[in-house]
Amino acid sequence: MEIHSTSSSTPLPTDRVYVMRTVIKSFKGRRDVMVHLFRSNVPDEEMKEYPWMQILGEPLDNTHVDPVGSRKVLLEAFTAEERDQIIEYLKTRYKDRLKSIECHPMDFPIPIGLSPLSGFPEGRTIGFVRFDHVPNYKLPFAFEGLYDLSQHEPIEEDVE
């Protein structure tokens, strides 16, 4: 399994900055499925704790002026400590199933009008991996992963 983790060389407005994704070698009949990881079950009260004037930027366009989604994008990100805990958890629990783990700080300011990963509707090809629902889950926070199977090639069976 490859692990690619980068840090910022410039000061960031908060410690909750890391976005993560992993690639599962084989998942639901698809090969190399990318799963975008995010913190889940984040309490709304936590939204009050951040210097939003320093974190949020201009709207994506004039139709996206509500900052709530962009605030949730930040709340779904991980701290460096959480990032390291997730890497260790995935390395230990899923080492043979994962192709890679990638993490890096998000870009600031966050544009107003972004949709949080938790806001995507589940459907025929889009779904969530709920890591915290797995037996013996021991991390002190919940996290999930968003995938879209339509973005990945089906595994072809060898037919002889």
C-alpha cells in the first residue's frame, strides 16, 4: 500500500485542514475504487468554534451565497492527529485491501457554495462506507467514505 501525506509549508487558519482519500483494490464488483474520507456525526455546535472570516472566501457564483455547506466542508476535514490515527487504522485493518491512502491540506480560503461530502445522496452507484460501524472500531471519532462506482471500471471475470 502506498501512503502519500503532505503538510502545508505556509501557516493555515485552523488545525482542521486535512482531506483524505483511499483507493480500495476491489469493491462491489469494481476495481480501484476511490473513497473520499470525511469526519461524520460532527456536532453543529462545533461550527461556532472557527474564525470563519479567515477561512471562507468568495462565493463560487452569485447563486451560491449560503456559507453553511462550505463550513461543513471544513468540519468534515481532519486534524493532523486524526489523519495519523486514520492512516494507522487503515494500515492495520485493511492493509491487503487498499492500494493507497492520500492526504493533504485543503486550499484556503474555502469558496462559499461548496457541498460537503455528507450531503451527497446515496443512490444506485453513490454510497458511503461507514467505517465507525465496523465491529471493534476504536477511534475516538467517527469517519465515513464517499464513493461513486460509476467512476470505476468493472472487474472483468476471466471466462474460459
